[in-house]
Amino acid sequence: MTLTAQDLTGDLIRFRHEMHMEPEIGLHLPRTQERVLTALDGLGYEISLGTDTTSVTAVLRGGAGADGQSARKPIVLLRADMDALPVQERSGVEFSSRVEGAMHACGHDLHTAMLTGAATLLADQRDQLPGDVVLMFQPGEEGLDGASVMIREGVLDAAGRRVDAAFGMHVFAGLAPHGQFCTKTGVIMSASDGLVVTVLGAGGHGSAPHAAKDPVTAVAEIVTALQVMITRQFNMFDPVVLTVGLLQAGTKRNVIPETAHFEATIRTFSEESRDKMRLSVPRLVKNIAAAHGLEVDVDYQTEYPVSITDVGETERAEGVITEMFGSERLTRMATPISGSEDFSHVMAAVPGTFIGLSAVAPGQDYNSTAFNHSPYATFDDDVLTDGAALYAELAVSRLASLAGTQPAPTSVDN
């Protein structure tokens, strides 16, 4: 009997719930790595572990057409991120996080479960695969650029040479109706950079600001001026989003503090705007501080590049989605998402695409649900089998097209 994703439903839900209850943050996820290795055990994958992270790279050698020409066999990569967020869960689900201050608020537990499911489906039809599949289980997506670490450690060449195509997937707690797959060619997600600013003043009594050097008023002016600068120096059709998420100064209302500090995230959708922000932001911050007679430390942190999908790989993925689930399950996004992804590094190195999947509960208003990163965010288990099936079929279909063969009747139908 041919194995299907539906056959794995219970295992996928169990894996996801157990991982959700024990979230791990950052680049080092030992318990999560152990879960993935247990799921892969006995499936015939060649396993390699990260040295600077607890990543897992698994290579499945396809058995079809094995004629000693393995160096020319096609290779496809599938990626899932595994890390959680420093968020105190308030979702109320029965399998809520048991770790204080940590939560899978972005759905990475679903990604990991789905890719382990795909691993099982692909192993079941290994003899029919005309090429190799690389599974990329990645820590540290949430701001730590785990993708770059894995690329440096060789994930893209794990099968013996550079992969031919790469596919990533991400669930959303809103954005679209339940079970909807979302794609876009070209720019799909913004670049992400960080800004850390500390204005250095001289403390004093709140009644005598002239005898001190007040950093608070300077910081307030800087925060406002950054928003005005964007509207006056950047094209509205090439948007820039700057959000100050942390603002700190002082200890008491009648004390002028020595310093004032803020941190911001900066999102851009083109390299031109990104380069311009790198120059414009520090210049504005320093000049405003100087106008107040103050010194300032500015740290502009370059993080994730713009996520750009390959047109051909995106259109092929759309064809697979339509064939498996029907055209009504596919949404082509009109505009990019202002979130960011380190899978952008993979797509910059090899042709690839990135697919969204709405995990909002059936019938729920996706416009009003708590979105990713919220402590109240919830993700519906029902999408797990569809995600596992799609991961696997993307590999099967792309290997067949790269090898110039017709794919065998799929064993990953949902």
C-alpha cells in the first residue's frame, strides 16, 4: 500500500504538540534536534549535524536511474526552521508552552512537523526518485541568521554539489482563509535591518535643564525626524518601514538622565532603498544630536536581505499546488509582506521560492485573528498533512522535471 500524508496525521499532530510544549530559542536547540533525529531514524537519510548550531541536514539518495552518473543527478532542497520566540504564551491551547517566556508563536513547530512528514513520504518512494533530496532543519531564523550559518557549513552542497532548486514554506495565523497557499514571484518579503542608538547627555535636576544636557528631548526629536525623513527622501512606491520597538531613558520624573536609548527595525523592499537608509539614518541621527550639543552612538545592523523568489520555480510550485489542491486553494499575492526571512540567503544562492500557508482555524476571520509573534497566536493542526504533502510533492515534481522524466503516480496525495 502506498503511504499518504493522511496516514501520518496522528504522528504529525503529536510531533507538533510535543515540540510546541517544549520550545527552544536561538541557534542551539538540543531537544528539538533530538526530536528531528528520532523522526528521521531508520528512513535511510545521510545525516550531518551543525557545529555552530544544532542544525540537521538530511540527504536522501534517490534510487531511480542509478547508473554511476550520480554527479549529474538533480538535487532539490526543502527547508524548515525550528526555533521559537521569547514570548510568554497566552493562546490557551491545551498543548501550550511549558517553558516560561518561550513560545512557538511563529509556527516553526508546524514547519518542522511538516518536513519530518515529508521526509517519511519521500523515503517511502526513494526507489522512484531520479535525484537527491536535501532536508534543511534550521535553528536561529528569528533574528540570528541560522540560514547563513548552515550555508557556511555546507547545506547547499550536502549532496555532493550545489542544489538545483530550493523550497521553503511558512504558516500564518491570519493573512488568508484557512488552508490557502500564498505565492508571489519576485520580491515576496522585505529586507530587515536593525538600528541601535544611544544619545549621551549629562544628567541633572529636572528643574534646571539648562545646567544639564538632556538626551531625552534629542531622542524624541530623532524618533519623529526618522519618520519624516522617510516621507521626504524615499519614493512612496518603494516603501520603507521603520518601527521603534524599544525606547528607554531615565529613572525618575524629576531627574534628567545621562543617556537615552532606542532600538528600531527597518524594512526595505529594494537594495537601492536599503543602501540609501544605511547612509541617511546615521547622518540624520548624528546631526540632530550635534544640534543639541550631544554625542551619540549609532549602530546600524545589516541583517536579512530582500526575499526574492525565482519566477520559474514559483510558477512550477503554483502548478503543483493547483494540481494537488485545486486552483481555489492558491492565492497570488499582489504585494510583498513586510516581514523578513533568512531563507532569502538560500534564494539568493540558488533558484527557489517561498510559499505561505494559512493556518487560521476554519471559519475564523483571518483579518482579526492574533497574527504571528503574538502571545495569543494559534495555528490549526489541520494544515499539517497538506504542508507535508506539498513539501514532498515539490521535491518529487521538481526532480522529475530536472531529470527530464515524468513523475511516478504520487504517494503524497492528501
